[in-house]
Amino acid sequence: MLKDFQVRVVANACITRVNDGEGTIDQVVSSYPMQEDDKEKVLAYAYVLRPDLKPADQN
């Protein structure tokens, strides 16, 4: 289980990779080996920072 600061670091790293064209936020987050609940936390924080990354069907 990731600590809060780790969730923030991973979310920011994922956003950077998305900005660099490495895939969608879901693809990038899924490339990291972590538990499913941690992936959800990372995605949730990434969506707070960058709401435009949230898929249209989740709005």
C-alpha cells in the first residue's frame, strides 16, 4: 500500500509520461506494479491535478 506522498509522486510521474506521449493516463498508471487500490488512488489524484485526463465516460 502506497503512502500519500508516494501516491502524489507516482501521479505526477504518470502525468509527465502522458504529457510526453507515452499513452493514456490509464495505460501509464497500469504500467506500474502496484495494487489495484493504489492504482485507483493514483488515478484519482491525477484527475484532481488534470481533470482533462479523465475519460469522457467517467465525467
